[in-house]
Amino acid sequence: MLVLVLPTLLCGVASAGDFSLTPNCALSSDLSSSTSMSGTLIGDWDSEANPEGTQTRPGVWGGSGNNPIPLDLSITVAGMFDSVPEGSFELTIDSKMQAATMTGLQCNILGEELAMASIVATMAFDTFRTFDPDSLYLGVPIDLPLSDANFTSATLTQTTAGVGTAIPVDGQDDVHEVVITIPAQIDLLVVSESFGEVPVQLPLPILVEGLHQLEDGQTRFTATVTVDIDEVIDLPAEPLPTLPLELPTVLPPGELAGVLLNLTPTTAAGLVAINGELEAIAENTLPGDVNGDGVVGTDDLLAILSAWGNCQSCPEDLTNDGVVGVDDLLLVVSAWT
């Protein structure tokens, strides 16, 4: 039976492992997301509810009444931080096909830390005036730093399997140079006093280049990761709820004008640059893996044959019955990778 089985089983070697990131990882992230909107601003004056509120009027001289002012508004969330990420994934290496497949990547790129972010609104409009308080706003874009904010969550999630190459190093079956591009998305949650929780989601590809190496009792994967995207997408034309805003006066400065913003998002832009080093470990617990190299193959079979016979507490005795024999051989064959 052994003579018939071996020619079939020795044709290729594959290994798979569930990897967890170690504390030896380090990422540097530069994240920016902008949403562009069009709409109007109008004073919060109301003849009954707020008769002492602000009125807005177009042009230099104003006119009369409380009139909407057309505007374009972009809100940018940005932050840069270094972190030790946490996460896991599954990586399968096929030596015969020289292929690598990664699935199930889930990575908290913040680790256990919070990261500072900034939220800035840029308003563009034609010249207009406010009354109560009196101010002139020339048709020049205004940057409004809304508040400090924190990234409270930043997660990379793989969306479909990533397939790449696994090239043996110096002809070895236990060391491979791996290159994979992984389809994923990044989910950010930013918390600020001005806007509360602001979720951001962007699709992105992750380039992973590293070394997959089988060692005693575990498999180590060390890699560099690169994310570099600059993307603009159109958004559904769904108006947002009216947003009250205290607008700083310009000419003269020093006061706040109460206005109401009515906005509809038009486009979203994302800039994501992530670079760093990852180290991940998979413990080898395959049934039949006598030598603990993460592969059930020829070496394990030869180890069984060389230790054939009575054996007390030896790794070749897979069935723990005190004998290395047919049952152990069949266990290796049935678990062959």
C-alpha cells in the first residue's frame, strides 16, 4: 500500500495557518477624508421664535429680509499617527503551484491607542452681509477649524480572497517569498464635539510583501505592507438635516453670527497612505505534523518509519499507544498536506 500511495502524495506540498500579529508590528498612517457639499446658509432669525437672531442678505449692501446664500462646503477629517496594530488572517502556501492565498484579514490599525484628528470646514460663497451682528463676508473661502477630534476606531477588513505568489527561497519548501495584493476596506470612526461620531468607509488595496518561514513548532510571516490611494467618488444626492453654525464675523471680526446650513453631499475624496512592518505567528497544530514544521509530508512519513516499533513519549507516537506503527502511519497519510 505504501508503494502505491507515495507517488501520489509526494507531488506537492501546501501549508495553511491561522496567523496572529505580534507586538513587533509597526504602522505609520496618514489618513484624510473629505466630503464636498452644495447648498445654502441663512440667518437663524425667525419673526416669532428668534426675532433677535441673525439675518443674511446677498451682496455688499444687503437689501432687506433674511435670504438664503448659495455656498459650497467641504469637510475634511485628517490625522497622522504611528501605531502597533492588532489582528489576524489565514495564509495558505502552495509550493507546487508557487501560490499564496490570504483570507480573513481583520486588523485594528490603532491597536490600543487613540489618535488625534482634525476636522476643518471650508466654505465658498458669493459676497453677503449679516445683520445682528453686522458683518461683511467677501467672496473668499473661509476655513473653519471646527474642533479637535479623535480616531476612536480604524479597522482594515479584507473583502475578498487575495491571491499572489509564493516563491521558494533557494529551492526550500519551508521558506517562501510572498507577494499578495489584498482587496479590503478601511472603516474609521471619528468623534468630535462639533459633529459627534463621524463614520468614514473607503475601499482600498493592500500590498503585502514578505517572508513565510516554517520553524520548530510555529510558522513566522514577516512582511511590509503598503496602502496608497487617492480616490474621489460621487455620492447620492440626499439632503442632510439642517445644521446650526456659529459663524465668526469677518469685517469687523470678533463676533459670532448664527446661521443655518442646508446641505446636500455631492462627492467624497479619500487619501490613505499606510506603511509599515508586520510580524505574525501561526502555531503548528496539524494532526500528523511530527516535526512541527506546519506541513504533513515526506519528512513526517520518514520520521514514522525511522522510529518504527515500541516508543515511550516520542513525537512519532501520534496515537500515544506506546508503539510507532500502522496507526501512526495512517494518521500521517490521512492528514497529508
